[in-house]
Amino acid sequence: MSDLTITKIRFHNGTWEGVIQNAADNGLPPDIQVLYQDRPLEGISITEGAATSEWNLHIAIPAQAISDGVQTFVIAEGGSGGQKLQSFSLIAGEAAVDDMRAEIELLRAELDMLKRAFRRHCLETS
């Protein structure tokens, strides 16, 4: 079992950024791979972090991964172990219609509309 942990920092301009912690203190970056549709992803950058056992991880999201549906990325240790360390998903297009967050946003919009109509009704009848 690995001691490595990955903490998300942000997702900005098509790049997922995180910090790898508890890496071996040998000066070499940890062996990390990112899988998308069960294939290793290109465009991964690992640079030295602020502390001796920390490394910055930058994952450039390829254009073909930005499409309708749910796209899941798995961050794992490289090599034969391949233990999952972290994952993240992109949700876009038609799949977002059934997503709970989209439903909540729709309910909020409908509630705001009902509040305005109720206030207008109260003003007109008073």
C-alpha cells in the first residue's frame, strides 16, 4: 500500500492541478500515470513542490476528452502496482441533464420565479 496522497488544488484552463504528498525523499518525482478510457494520458507534468516530500502535478486535459457525457480520469501509481490515488470527472452535454446538480439549479430557478410571482400577487391584492 502506498503512502502517496494527491490533493486537488484547482481545475483551470483545461489543466487539473494537484499536490502529491508523502513521496520518497530521493529527489526523483513519483511514478504517476493518469488513465483516461483505460489508456495512459499524455501531457502530465510533475515538478518539485514547496516541501521536500511534495510534488506539483499538472494534467492537461486533451480536447477529445471534452465531449457529451461523463469523462472520468484516474490518477494511479505507475509501474506494476497501479494503485488508484485519486480520480476526477468532467460532465458535459446530455449527461448533465440527468445530473443532480443540474436538477438543483433548475429547482432554484423555478423557486425564484415562484417567489417573484407570489410577491407580485401580494402587491396586487393588498
